[in-house]
Amino acid sequence: MRSIRTLEVTTGLFVLLGVAALFYLATQTTNYRSYGGRSYQVRAFFNNVGGLHVGAPVRMGGVTVGRVTRIHYSMTRYQAEVDLLISDHYDKIPADSTAAILTQGVLGEQYIGLSPGGAPTFLHKGSTIHFTQSAIILENLLGQLLTHGSHSGK
Amino acid sequence: MKRFYALIQPFLEFCGALGRRLHFLVTSLVLVPSALARPRQFIEQLFYVGSVSFILIAVGGLFVGLVLALQFYTALSRFGATSSLGGLVTLALLRELGPVLTALLFAGRAGTSLASELGLMRATRQIDAMEVMAVDPMRRVVAPRFLAGILAMPLLAAIFSAMGVLGAYLIGIKMMGLDPGVFWSSMRHEVRFHSDFVNGMIKSLIFGVACSLISLYEGYHARPTAEGVGQATTRSVVISSMAILALDFLLTSFMY
């Protein structure tokens, strides 16, 4: 009788520890939490999103305030449409804020940087960010530099 | 005609072996609900398969985490990128090392004991006796062990990865003096819930099915001699290990 009880207790302990490890890995080491919580969605249109991908952070002054949830091409505006999910903690972002696609470091990941504007109204669920700055494509930049350089050389 | 038959004989034998294993897999999967109906047997098997492997897996995970962090630290410090240590170690653990090393250790620790136990039951005619008593040995012996193996594997892999993260923490923060905030935030920034954590757990679930199936099959169909039991045990480890590594390559190429 005693041995059966030890067996049951040990098995229970093993399962408990296993589930605890699963829970710990899922919530503490992954970005799972940043998707949770209360948040609202806004849209932004860009001419070129460059290497931006779903899950990329949205930052204000270097602080992550949300994430990119969807990127697709709008056939009505002929621009790339990016859906941003912003945490409810940051519900006082001015409506005329600027969204820019920036790169972390020289070769780092791309993210969306928000710079606050001065409007008295705030972004809310479903609103659109009107002032955007596309990703800087290194190839285009180099191309412009080269053509510009050859023109000025003559 | 005879010549032709001799030519395709190995192929037919291979197909037969594959078919027998598939039949074994389907029968075991169908019997899984009946194993759940007898919780006592199932819990007993979960103890023999899972709890007894706990120490091995926990210590293994801790040391793998320690070594990974140490190696990554020396490599990353050359580029001044030690800030991404936490993310890198956790990615490596969740995606590959956790599921694969756990499965290999599981094959050595629990798989062998399953194979030799069933092989000995076969050799001492216990399985035949059950059949004579109209007790289905697949239902009575194989199903609870199979279910326990499937459930234990993801739990063990999670324990392995969690201990690995602890090892990386000990090296990175306690020994090398990295900033804890940078360490943990790089982890949360790099590791994606769905593509890294969930895929890793799916991997280890599939390894659990493969590993238990191979060990049980080899034991169940062992030749009923002392030598046969030994061979079945060896084969279970060899085939499991190869299956795990091959499956890992396949799964990785599908997932990422």
C-alpha cells in the first residue's frame, strides 16, 4: 500500500513539474505575453515595407508599445497596408503621429518607430496613421548616389 | 519466375516489416482510449517511463545549458554581441536540442526498459498466457505503456529546456556578469511562441510516438530467448536513435 502511494505521489510530482516547465517556457521565455493583454488595432500605409515582417515590434522612443500583426497589399490604395496592435497602456498617442520603418543597427531587424505629433485627438481602434515614412532600401539609395555622382562628375 | 521472386524478395520483406510496424502503430493508437479507461495502470507506467527519467533529463538539460551558454559567450564576445546570449541559447534549446536530446536520452533510459520488459514477457510466455486467458496483450500491456511514453516525452523535453535556460542564466549572469534585463529581454524578443515553442513541443510529441512505438514493437516481437531479448533491447536503441535524428531533419525542414 505504501509503495503504491509513493508511486502515485512521484508520478504526480513529475507531471506537475513537467507542466510547470511547459508553462514557464511558454510565458516567460517567448514573446507570448506581448500578444496578450488588452490592445487596439490601427492601420498605416507605406509605399515600401522593405524587410518588415509580422511580429516586428512597434516602438516609441525605443520602448516597445505593440507589434505588427498583418502586412498585405491594398488594391484600392496601391500601397502596402500594415496592421499594428498597440497595447492599451498607450492609449494617448496623438492622431497625427508619424510611423517610420527603421532598422535596428546596421544589419539588424526592422521595426516601426512612432514619433508623437501634437494633435489633441488620439489614435483609437481602427484609425489610420496618415504620416508614414517607408523603409530605406539600401539598393535604391546606392543607385541614387551613383547616378547623382556621375552627373555631378561631368 | 523464381529468379524474379528471389530478386524482389528483400523488397517484399521490407514492405512486410513496414506493414507490421504500421499495423502495430494503428492498433496501439486505437487502443489509447482503453488505456485511459484504466488510469491505475497508466499512472504506474507514467512513473516507470517519466518519473524515473526525471533526474537524468534535469541534470542533462542543466549541463547542456551550461555548455551552450559558455560556448556562445566566447563566440559572441568576439563580435561584442553577448547581449543576444539568452535568446540564442533558448532558441537552440526549444527548437532542436531540447526535443532531440530528450528523445535520445529517453530511448536509452525508458525505451530499453520497455523493450526488455516486453521481450522478457514474451520469452517467459506471459504474453502467450494472456492470449490463452482471452486477455488482449495489446490492450493490457502495450496500450498503457504507449500512452505513457507519448505523454511523458513533451513533459521531459520541457523540463530539459527549462533546466537549460537555468544553466544559461547561471553562466551568463552569475559567472560572466551579463545584465539580467538584457539577458531576459533578448530571450523574449527572439523566441516566438508559435514557431519556436509550439513547434518544439510538436516535435517532441512525434518523437514520443516514434520512440515508444519502436521500443514496444521490438520488445513485443522479440525472439523468445535470452539472446533474443538482448537483441531486441539493442535494436530498440539503435532504431529509435536513427528514427529520431531522421525525423528531426524532416520535421525541421517542414517547420522552418
